[in-house]
Amino acid sequence: MKPVEIAKAQGKLGVMLVGLGAVSTTFIAGVLAIRKGLALPIGSLTQMGTVRLGKRTEGRSPKIKDVVSLAHLDDLVFGGWDIFQEDCYEAARTAGVLEGELLEQIRPELQAVKPLPAVFDPHYVKRLRGPNVKKGKNKRELADQVIEDIRRFQKDNHLDRVVMVWCGSTEIFMTETPAHASVPDFERALECNDPAIPSSMVYAYAALKEGIPYANAAPNLTVDVPAMLALAQETRAPLAGKDLKTGQTLVKTIVAPGLKARLLGVKGWYSTNILGNRDGEVLDDPESFKTKEESKKSVLDYILQPQLYPELYKDLCHVVRINYYPPRGDNKEGWDNIDLFGWLGYPMQLKINFLCRDSILAAPIVLDVVLFLDLARRAGLSGIQEWLSFYFKSPMHAPGLYPEHDLFIQLMKLKNTLRYLKGEELITHLGSEYYDW
Ligand SMILES: NC(=O)c1ccc[n+]([C@@H]2O[C@H](COP(=O)([O-])OP(=O)(O)OC[C@H]3O[C@@H](n4cnc5c(N)ncnc54)[C@H](O)[C@@H]3O)[C@@H](O)[C@H]2O)c1
């Protein structure tokens, strides 16, 4: 196979984050700390992961970052928008994820990241109000202001390339309307302030118009509409999303494929969480929770495939709850109760109690998605990057396909994509060459 031509990752890469909350500040502070040698990039495939190349007997398993040209952590420059004026140091303090001692060691760099005024309308995020908000006569004008922000950020920091990631709050549940049908329809809707266009779509439109890769860390509809997909194709911008796969859903997509692999039946899966950060507060609003719930619930259906295994999974009762409980802050606690059954239908139970740290699980994903989207752009891959499904609860996929949720298939897909880019043989795990077949 011939390798794909990939422009080298030269110069600086701007990372523009919409929302400087818990996830963003933990990501930025983490990268700064790692750059200074204060900590390790644990959880990041681009920094610590390896990829096997060739046969098992060849012993070639280099680090991913030595196989494909990825931006170096020293070359990342951070910026973004928020409805609050706190700089990144204060915002990290407010988020309360990282310890003060660590934050003090990177304080000047964090303080240098100051949020630009946001595109924000409380209609789409009911529980938030903030002072740092743009004004414009319509959504088109707001999008133009975001484009202006991107260009200025790029110029002031002498950036070679930019990636945008939505790390803002979860918006209310929305579905596709005629305003999303095509780029001209969407642009008309921007002009006439159509309510079908939430703030997140204004940012995404600005990024895609500029040909900038865009990732959606939240479950918002944003780029899952024909107009955005068409715009991404037009400007050759890569897309990834949506809703970072952390905490309970990560565990679900590890355990469920195992149960299905052994053909164990599942009658019920009850998941509940307590969470006390700002994300939890936003999700306490039923309209934002609905967006999250849809994203979390589809996972089991796709992994267990009840249409293929009706005796095992047809009547599965799947319940997901998130309860806002301030004393816990970002340190979420999740409980899963799984009612399963085995040989001759005999019932069993599996209980999982995960005391996780949401943003600690999310930060390395943001890093990987930024670096891989930048790689995709340099490799000429545009539109939906399904190979990045590994990182998302509701992976984007081409129309007519079903999404792949199984974490292990997702990882294989990601690594095979890297092999493909490098012109290396894809790994099928058949292994017939080692035996006498
Ligand atoms: N933490 C995780 O593990 C995780 C996992 C999956 C998805 N997510 C999603 O990622 C997003 C961020 O999570 P978080 O924990 O950092 O939340 P957070 O509440 O700490 O941060 C979100 C930030 O976005 C800002 N914001 C909201 N609307 C905005 C807008 N229109 N423009 C600019 N800024 C805006 C808020 O002011 C806030 O500072 C949420 O949507 C969450 O559901 C988080």
C-alpha cells in the first residue's frame, strides 16, 4: 500500500475552545504541566500509545507519535470563549478539578489565556447567565465576529493551523429542521435569527467556513445536520463528535461487548450518577438532560444488537439518571446495576461503582482529538472522521451506517487508520501465516 501524503506538523497549532470550564481548563493546565515535566500524559493515546506494525514476529510497536507527524505539545497555543470573564487560572480554580499546588506552578501561562466574549443565548442553556457575551443584530453577524476572533488569534500568535473544540455546556435537546437542510438554507436562517440555530452552531459554522477542524465534546446536535456536513465538504474541514466518552459510558462500552461476546443475556441496566460540577448543574435542567440522555442511551442498543439476538436483549430495560449533588464537585460517582442471565436463563447480577473524575478522563481525549483532527486536515481527510469514534459516546457516522460503539472495535479502527495513512499492512488478527493452514 502507498502511504497517504501528509504535510508535516510544522509551526504552531492554535487550539480554540468554546467554553473554558472544567474540561477545557483541565486539558490546558494538563498540557502546560506536562510540557514542564511536572506530570505524565496518562490516558492519551497520542502521547503514550503504541501501534503494532507488521507481523507479531517483527517486534515493531513504535509510539503513535513516532509513526505519524503530530503537533508537538510545545507548539500548542490555547485560546477560546466563555460567558464568564475569569482567565484560565481562575476558571481552573472555580472548576476545582486540579490542586492549587499544581496550578500555582503554571499560573502565568494559565492567566495568559483569557476568554473572548461568547455567542450565548440562555434559551439554549437555561441554567447559565454570564456577562461576557457578544452583541449583534442577527446570528450571521455573531458568526462573522467569531470568524474575526479566529483570524485575529491566528495572526497575533503566528499560528500555522487552528482546531476548534466545543467544550461548552450541553444545550437543550434539538432536532433537524428545514433550516439545517443546506448551506444556503442555514445562511438564510442565520440572517433571520431562526431559533433552530443554537449558539453552538454559530461557532461551528464559523470554524467550518474557515476550513478549521471542529470537534463536539458535548451531545449537542451542532454539526449533525446536512448543512454543516456540506459546508465541511466544501472547505475540506474534518469533523469529530459527539459527547466525550468518559465515566459511566466508557465502562459501559468496555463491559457490554464482553457480555455480548459470551452471549450472556441482559434484562436490565440501571445507571445512576451523582455529580456536583457546573456541568451537573446544567444537566439538572430537563431540556439539557434530554440531550445527554439520548446520547447515553443509544450505546447499549448498538452494542448488544437486540435485532440479531432477540432472546438475549430484546426486552432490555435501560435507565440512565444524573443527579446534581454539589458536595461532590467534579468527582462523580456512578453506580451500575446489571441484571444479566446465563445458561438456561439463570439470573445473575453485576454491580459497578465507579468513583471517577470526569474532567481527568476527558482532558486526554481533548488532546488526542485535537492532534488527530489536525493530522486529518494535513492528510486531506475531510468531513466525518469515524476513526475517532473511540473517543465519543455518540460517534458521528455516514448516513445509512450504524455507529460503532464497541471500544475495542473502535480502537482497532483507529489504529488501522494510522496504518493506512502510513501505507502499512492493516491488521486483521487472522494470523494464518503462523500455522500450517
Ligand atoms: N467532563 C466530562 O467528562 C464530559 C464528558 C462528556 C461530555 N462532556 C461535556 O463537555 C462539556 C463541558 O463540560 P465541563 O465539565 O467542562 O462543563 P463546565 O460547565 O465546567 O464548562 C462549560 C463552560 O462552557 C461555558 N459556556 C456555555 N455556553 C457557552 C457558549 N455559548 N459560549 C462560550 N462558553 C459557553 C460555560 O460558561 C462553562 O464555563 C459539557 O457539555 C459536558 O456535557 C463532559
